[in-house]
Amino acid sequence: ETGVTQSPTHLIKTRGQQVTLRCSSQSGHNTVSWYQQALGQGPQFIFQYYREEENGRGNFPPRFSGLQFPNYSSELNVNALELDDSALYLCASSGTDGYTFGSGTRLTVV
Amino acid sequence: DQQVKQNSPSLSVQEGRISILNCDYTNSMFDYFLWYKKYPAEGPTFLISISSIKDKNEDGRFTVFLNKSAKHLSLHIVPSQPGDSAVYFCAASAQRDDKIIFGKGTRLHILP
């Protein structure tokens, strides 16, 4: 299996709800990073997981949390959604050959 | 605090001419720099990178130049083609497998 797959591709949630986004890693990659890309901005680093442990975190509140599974796939969970959480969420897996990004999940909070 | 800055939100270039996209960075710990290209509804795709031990890296029509003393890098595309129209992100990391910090991007339009 090659490439990074993210699901769902689009999602609409109500303010205050919780959301889980999923990402499958590219074969051979053991590190997963999550990014938030707001409209007109570059991707902002949320956190990175290496072998199921958090390995660095950006400037995001604790309501953004994640998991990495033994097969190196990953989840991003966001609690108590706010309108400003509306963005494209990108997952990237990485290994010795560099980063591979998924196509992202477009989250809209209303 | 933007550690990676792309000060031109957009750039229009005639097909066949050279496109030059610029990027500045502030963190002197960065030693690996990348350019990504992004089309709508797709994730960023890796274009070209350069390590801080080099000042130039070339791959086909794409060349990246690094000026460490000025903390500046640029991407040259020559000749520019219609398929080059996309958003280009400059990015940097402290190590090759460390987290990547992105700029805000420059939207490149190649004019016929």
C-alpha cells in the first residue's frame, strides 16, 4: 500500500461537538504529523507521533489530541469544537525518504 | 511569529519565462529547506529540497538557491509551464526528519 489516505474528505460539525479524523501512513513510514491549514495560510504544525508516542507539539490547546496505532495509522481528535477550527487538516507520514502528505480533511464548524 | 516568510501572496508569469519565488526564514537552527506545490483539493506534494551545506540544488526545470547569511532561499522555475500554476509553500526543518514549518504560500499563475 502506497500513499497517505485521510478520512473523511469533508465533514461538517456543530460548535461544541467532538471530531475524529483518520490517517493511514505510507508503507515503511513510522512517523505521522498533523497540520492545520486555515484559509489563506500555510499548514500549521499540530503534533507528531513516532512509534505511538507524541514526539513534538505545536501551539495548539489540549483539546487537540492524537493517537498512533501499532500499524502507524493515526487519529486526530478535537474536542469542544470552535468556529475557528474550520480548516483543512493534513496528515503526513514520514520516513528516511521524507514526508508524504495526504489530501486532507476539510472540516467546517458551524 | 512567522519563522518562514513568503512575502508575495501571488505571482503572475508569462508561459516560457522564469518564475522566481522567494522565501525568508528567521530560525538559524533550520538546516533543511523544502518547497512544496499544492493544487486545490490535494495535499502538498514535495518539489525540491536543499540542505544547509549546499547553496544550490537543481532538478530539471526547478532550482533552489540558499543564501544562509541572508536567511533567504528562492525557487526558480524555467521555463514556466501552464501546469506550474499552483500554490507554492516554502518550508524548513531543523533536521531532515524533524517537524516541517511552512510559510503562508505564494500562488503562481502562469499566463498563456
